[in-house]
Amino acid sequence: AAVNGVAAGAGMSLALACDFRIASEKASFIEAFIHVGLVPDSGNLYFLPRLVGHAKAMELAVLGEKITAQQAKEFG
């Protein structure tokens, strides 16, 4: 996945499903599902915990805060 802007909701899920993720410094990621009262879907609940761990996945899904490309790199 090549991310050059905001990957929100299903867009983030698509990026998570890719074998490689390349993000520009302007990229950001957000679990937007919580803001509209939905459960994360599109593969999100499968891929996110496997990439960042269960605790960080729960934090991202429940709080729905935007993370920068640098933070995403640090999270894995």
C-alpha cells in the first residue's frame, strides 16, 4: 500500500491487509469506525492486532485517535 494522505476506516483496513505499507510523511491513519458507532470491519480486527499487538489495537480502535506516519512506524 502507498499512503500519501489520510487512511481512515476501511482505507486503513486496506493498508493493513497489504504485504508492504509505504507512507509519506504527510500520511496519517485513523480508526474512524468508533466515531460513527460501528465495529471495525474490512479485515481490520484481523490484521491490526497481528501487526501492533492486542493492547495497542484495542487502544486505537476504542479511542479513534489519528496517528501520524511516524507513530505508525513505531507501532509496527
